[in-house]
Amino acid sequence: MSSIPTRQEFEQQLQQPWHLSWEGSEGLVVTLVEVSEGTAMNARHECYSAVFAQPAGIQLPQHSYLLRSPSSAQWQVLLTPIGPDEDGERHLLQAVFHSRRAP
């Protein structure tokens, strides 16, 4: 398992339930709703983001969460609130990754 999830891992599990947890909590299920390519600083790097929808009525803060995929892989990931979805019903969290490309 890599220290960060790859863009391909996210893309393969788009619209699937993922699990977020943090110290002292059982956590909750979020849905991966978007995976986007970003702008890397140079050709040796890649940049991408993943956006998760929280359950209706939940609005978590920016925090380093334990993120578990539907295939049970897990990573410690910083997630940042980016506002509500287009319907205004669910709040979104985003993780942005900027890393060296695999050789």
C-alpha cells in the first residue's frame, strides 16, 4: 500500500461509500463524488483531488482523518471543507494530492 491513494484508486471507486474516522469516534460513511486532475508544478509531479460528500446534516471541520476505501485500503488524509454540493443538501470535503510521479 502506498502512503497516499493514487488517482487511479480514487477513479476506480468513484460514487462508492468510503469511511472516515478520527480519534475517539466510530466515524462515518462519505461518498466519493469527484476525482479531478490538477496542475502539477512540473512534469516529474502529478496533482489530483478527491471530493467526498458527507451525509446530510453533517459538516465536519478540516482535519487529518483516517480514510478507508471500499476495498479496505486506508490512509491518513487531510480533508478540507469546500462548501455544500450543488443542491445544498450535503457538505463536501476535499483532499488535494501533489506528489512525484511513479517512475
